Amino acid sequence: MATYEQEVVQQYGAFIARRRKNRPEDEYHQPTAEELSEFTEHFKQRTVALGRCFRPFRSPCHHEHACVRCGSLAMDAEQLPRLLRIEEEVQVSLAEAQQASWTADIEGYGITLMHIQEKKAQVERILRTSESVKSAQKE
């Protein structure tokens, strides 16, 4: 857990106080039971095949549930085999598109493969962090 200098905490508190003073008061009302339920339900429904979606509350899914392309996806390291299968399928589709000269598909599959590489790197970071925590706990 990070330790912050007292001045940083005080400055942040002052910033929040100034912001609240300049914002409409109704933004800071006590949420109703219905609003709390809607908020809670949003995050309960964010489990997807590759992990968890952390897109902001009340925001639409801009990637039409193509989660591998989304920056809001937090990978579940145990789903790496699924991600590798998706990567293989995209590579097969890319080869077909290249053979048929489907320019738009070639570009799209290339973008998807780039995002898959980012997700694989995310899993590697998760695994490294997990190993670091485990080894620190043994000491």
C-alpha cells in the first residue's frame, strides 16, 4: 500500500472542496436505493469471457463487445489459453483476407492482433506481479 505525504493528501482534499463548491449541488445528493442498485448491478454484469470490463458507469460499450480491442478489459490470467485461441483464429482470418486482397479486413485483423499483443503483455504483468507478491510473502 502506498504512503502519501500529508501535503499531497491536503492538496487533494482542497481540490475536491473547490470543485464541489463550483459544481451544481444536485450532483452531490444522497443516492436513492434505485440509483445504488443500478450502480451495483452495472459492475456485477461486467464479467466477460476474457476477464472483467471496467468501463465507466452508464457508458456504452464502444467496441460492441469485441473486448480484445478494449482498453477497459482487465484480463483474467487464467484466460490466456482462450486469448491464444482467439489470436490463432485471427491469424487464420488475416491470411485468408490477404489471399483475397480484402484490404479493410487486413487492416482490421492487424489492429485486432496488435490489441491481442497488448492483452498478452497485460497477462505477463499480472503473472510477474503475482510471482513477486508470492515470493515477498515467503520472505
